[in-house]
Amino acid sequence: MGRGEGAGAAAPTVRVAIACSPCAGRAFERTLELPAPATALDAIRASGLFERHPELALGEPLIGIWGRACVPETVLADGDRVEIYRPLTMDPNEARRLRAKNLRATARR
């Protein structure tokens, strides 16, 4: 028998982190150990995030691994960080314009 085989061998697992900001000012992060192979959706379901924040479970979640978009069926590697993204509430360019406008207005005072 080779290494890792036999009655005493443990099933392979992957250790991953789940991260999300369900609303402004709140963050959720949990580390999980899942049986391999596990998908991004398996990890999200195992984290209990959808039970705590059911609004995130509506429709297909926007997710990524280490900041790169992926599909829920993506197979995870040990050490991956699965991130769940909220839909944008404002166009980033418009938000930047508003911040610049407010900064100019306060500088004139």
C-alpha cells in the first residue's frame, strides 16, 4: 500500500475561507474544511451564509475567488478565499464624481 491508502487514511479535504459584506459596515468571514472536491457553491452553502442573510440567496450569487469572478461550479483548491459580492447600489463613476464634487464644495468654504 502506498502512502495515504488503507483503513487509517483520512479522506482528502480542502480548507477555504468564505468572505462577504452583506450590507455596508458589516463583514462575514468563516474558515471551513470541506471534503474534496468541493465547489464554491458547496463552500457558501456549508458556511451558513444564506441562512443568516437570505437576501443574498436570491438569484445566482455573484462570487469570486481571491477577487477574480468565477462560476458557482468552480472546484476549490486548498487555501482559496471565496467572496460573495453584493450588487452595486450606484455606478462607481457616478460615486467618484459625487465625492469629487463634495470635496470641491468643502474646499471652497
